[in-house]
Amino acid sequence: MVMTKHYQHVLALAYAVKEINENSKILPNCTLGFNIYDRYGARWTYYATMQLFSLRKTFIPNYTKDIWTNLISVIGALYPETSLHMANILGIYKIPQFMYGSAPVIHDNTENLPFYQMVLNENYQTKGIAQLLLHFRWTWVGVISKDNENGERFVQTLLAQFALYDICVAFIKSIKTINILEAYKILQFLFEIYDFIYSNANVLVIYEDHIVYLRTLLYLSEIEVKEPRGKVWLMTAQMDLMALSFQRSWDIRPIHGALSFTIHSSHEVSAFQSFLQSRNHFLTKEDGFLKDFWREAFNCEFSHSFDSNKAVSMCTGAEKLEDLPGTFFEISMTGHSYSIYNAVYAVAHALHAMLAQSKQARMMNGSKCNLQYQHSWQALPISVCTDSCNPGCFRRKKEGNASCCYDCVPCPEGQISNQNDMDDCFKCPEDQYPNMDRNSCIYKIVSFLSFEEPLGISLVISVVSLSLFTLLVLGTFLKHHDTAIVKANNRNLTYMLLISLLLCFLCVFLFIGPPRKVMCLLQQITFAIVFSVVIGCILAKTITVVLAFMATKPGSRIRRCMGQRLANFIVLCCSLIQAGICIGWLSTSPPFPDVDMHSVTGEILLKCNEGSAILFYCVLGYMGFLAVISFTVAFLSRKLPDSFNEAKFITFSMVVFCSVWLSFVPTYLSSNGKYFVAVEIFAILASSTGLLGCIFFPKCYIIVLRPQLNNREHVIKRML
């Protein structure tokens, strides 16, 4: 299947070589030649690459005695997978490769391969996309990308940019790599993503190499009975607006209004258009691609292969390239063609410098240059005081020596140098960090405690389990509300304590997920007030136990002070004081969403800033004050003969509570990132679980397993 628009890539290569060979100032007495190979998967790519190191007519790898097999460099390819396959062989022979398409993802085993990228780094494009979305106030977008490493890299970089500007993603869908001939698989995939495309996101960012799938999808959408909805397609520079022969009659209006980034090209290559217009199958005989291109582009057949049964016309030679629509062929030089054009000139100028400065440049033989002993990777003679400082280092002059003599010093922590012989290192932008070699910057990943990661999932499971257990205890007490043990422990106060503990567990959900303004305001305030109610209930229960014992003495007036009013008053006072502190906190310096670029290397931490650290610790300090009072009263009354050792259980529960929160403060201050939040969640869960278990487990044990002890006579006996 012929991609007619790619034919210009071939012509750009041929035109650049033609220009150089006609220019006697670049390579005098030398003639550049070229071979062109198409790709048909990994196996054919490897075979074609090995042919470059063989004889022209016989496949004998590594036999390069033929004068016509003097390989200087390789230009390729449009697709990163092909470039990587070629580089695996070219790297062995140290043959440089110029890439005019997307760069492959570099791993540890490929980072030393001889790549030279002719197009701009994709990271700059993601910044441009984010700025464009902000300009039009589009904050709800869908993302469609290739289903490969390049697509994953693009999506990760794009999401990092979106997080900085509060742009939300409606969906992310990957385009699978499918053979264009397997139509049934393409249709199956297109119907899979159809509902995603026609979601409520009206702006779609697409990262692909060509528009074949998109045009098919839009064509199918006209067949569907759904009401058509306008979409804004935001396309990356890698996407080529081209069509296949069977798409010739398809309507292209759904793509009108799309926004597309473009690869830089130049209008200075004005003669290129004349070169294109001179191409004609009936006149240009040396071009082996032209016949297939002509047949597909103009939908015609030649006389020797013309079939009258087909609904096509016969090629006449009067067809003109400028009459073709842009999706089939363009007269002006495209960005990819311009990259190929520049790559050829880069090779020519490098070869010119090598011939002009090396001894082999003098070995001329007639009208051709002899490069038999010159390799494309070889260095010129070196005469320097100090070898070049590689990226990752900078030059430091030696005291008392000439300026040409210096030491190569590694860049300090947090800085890089990305060129040879730099006089100083520099810091990466805030959203990036240095790699291990300190010679390039890597985009930081956005980090926060999410519901999808293992830590978040385990915390959610813990919260749900403890909440259900609390509800079970509450249900048990409600079911046995008329029994002695429930009555002896102040039923209303017990119900209030259980409901408050349930809210303590549920408030953990406010700490998980990306920080938002409302969530940051509710996090600490809800946690502080609910915990104050819990400790107030425990303090009220402890004081009630003491007063109950004192009220049993003959003639005691304390009985008048006992009752639900005293308990309610204690809980209300404890809660109102904490609420007053929180109101002062919110009115002066409330919590807010914040971004931390520096605490953790390689991560952008999304978190809630407490606002006023002093008021935050005032809230914790007040809870600690209440806990100390509750512990003191319970400890002093632990030996009183109250019913079911209530004071002892409260004392032990407060020991657990105080131990958890005393260890929380130093751990909290020494944590970073998502673990910063996880530590506070753990403290909430651990302290609440301690209170729930120490106070209510013994009572549930008696209610469920020892019901014979749950009677009024046993209560009076223990109190006496």
C-alpha cells in the first residue's frame, strides 16, 4: 500500500544530493550517492540495514571492497521503532543515523547508540499544548496516543504539564498498532474508542503519526445515528494529514477547524517546487518509485496494465502534482522533508570538514575522492593540553597554567551541563531534575496519595473495615440497650463516642486524592473537631465513673450533679474550645493546595499546606491537653471499684492514644511526599482503633460471650 504523501520524503533526499553534487564548493571532486530502502517490519529492516555493509548485487555482509559501498551515514526513519532496529546494527559499525521522525525512548542499553535527532524535542511541544489550552480556557480534554513507549512518554509528560495548570483529563485512550490491511481489526478497535471520542470532552489531544485512523473514525461517525457533536482536534507535530486511496471520496469537513503543531520548515528552498513539478512518469525514467506513486495519487492505470472493467481512467502524462489535494501530496516542502534536506547537508558539511583537515583529503585520484581509509566516525588529529570535558562536568582552570589547561570537575548536586567544555553548570527548570550523569534534565512526576496505588488501596480497605467494625459495636449496644452493662456506662455518652469514632475513621477519605481547596480546608478542621468530641466523651465518662463512686457514700450531695447534663456540658465545652481555635485558624491563615518542587528529587509533590504552622500545632496541642487530663483522671481512679473496670480500660486506651500521637510528631516532620499524608492517616487510624478496642472490646466480650455477667446484681457487687 503506497503512502503517496511520503513520496516527497524521497524527493527531498534526491534534491538535496543533487544540489550538493552541483555545488563545487562543498565536496569538490566527490559525488554523493544514496540508496533507499522501504520498511516492512523488523525482520526486513535488519536485512536491509545489513545490505548497506554488503556488495550491491550479492548479500555478503562485512565485505566492503566495492567502491560503491562506502557508507557515510544513514537517514532514517519516520517511525521510532524502525530507527531503533537500524541503530542496533549501525551502532556496531559506528555509523551515525539522522532521525527525521520521532525519537525512540532511550534505555540503558541504547543510550550510547549514534542518534542525531533533526526535529525539536517533544517536551517543548507538551508545554505548548498546555499553554494553548489555557489560552482558550479548555480545562476538560481527552487524550489519544499511540500504544507504544513513545505514546506513554508523551502522556506522562503531558499529564505533568496539566497538573501544573489544573487541566483535567476526561479520558486517555491508546491507539493500537494494527496492520492497515487487517480491516476487521481496525473497525473493531475504532468502535471500541467511539464512545470515548464522543464523550462530553469537546477538545481532544491526539498523538499519532498519521491521520488514517482518525479519518476512518470520523467517517464511521457519519454512519452512526447519533447526533453529531463538534470536536476540536489538537494534533501534535508528529501527525501527518494524509489519506489512503480508498479515502479519496471521504468528507474531510469534520477535521476543519483542527489545530495542529508543525515541524519547522523553510521557504528558502524555493527551487524545490520546480523540482517536484518536473517529475513525470513519462519523462523521468530513473525514478523507480514514481510509477506506483503516479498510479495511486491520480487513481489511474498505465496502458500496459489498463483494465477496462475497473472504474479508473488511464494515465495520460498530463496530470499535474499541484492539482492533488494536500492529503495526497504537497508541493511546498513539509517539515519532515525539510528535516531530511537538512540531514543531507549536515552529512555533506561534516564530510567536507573531515576531508579538508585530514591527511586522507590529499589522496585524490582523478575526478573522485578516495575515502578507503577514512571512517565516518573517526576524529581528526588531536593536539590539546586537556581532553574535552564531557557533559556532566565543567572546566576549572588550573592555577599557574595556560588557559588551555584545566580540570574537568563533575557538576555539583542539582546542576547539569549538557555540552562539552562548559565553563559552569546550571540548574534544571523547577519541573525537571538532573539525571544520574548530570548531563540532561528529566521531567518530574506528579506525586500525591491516590486511591489507585497500593498504599491508598490498603488505607481505604483499613478505613472501610474499621468503620464496619465500629458500626457492628454500635449495633450491638443498641440491640442490648436495656442490659446492665450498657446502662452502667451511660448509654447516650457511649453512642456519642461510637459515632465520633466512626467519623474519625471516615475523615481519612479527606486525605486521599489530589489536593483541592475545599478538601484542604476540611482535612484538619474535621479531624480536629471530631477528635475533640472523642476525647471529650472519654473525659466525661471518666468523671462520671469518679462521681458515681462518690455518690454511693451516705449523705453525698454529688448525686445531684450527676446525670446526662454534666456529660453533655463536658463534651460541649471541649468541642467549642477546639472549634474556636479552628475558626481563628480559618480566618487568619487557612490551609490551601500547594506544590512542592524541591523536597523529593524527581517528584512534584501535590499537598495541602497547613497555612499557619503555629495554629496547626495549637490544634494538636489542645487535643494533647485534653488527652493528658483524661489520662490523669482515669489513672487516679483506676483502683476504684467501678463496674467492669471502666476506669482501667479508659486509662489503658489513653496510654495507647498518647503513645501514638507522641510518636506522630517527629515522624510527621521527617516525612515527605505521599508518606507525609500517610503518617497522619496512620496516626488517626491507630489512635481511633486503640480507643475502640480498649474501651469497647471487653464490654462486647461480656455482652456476646458472657451474658450471665450482664445483670444488675453483678454490677452492684463489683461497685461494692
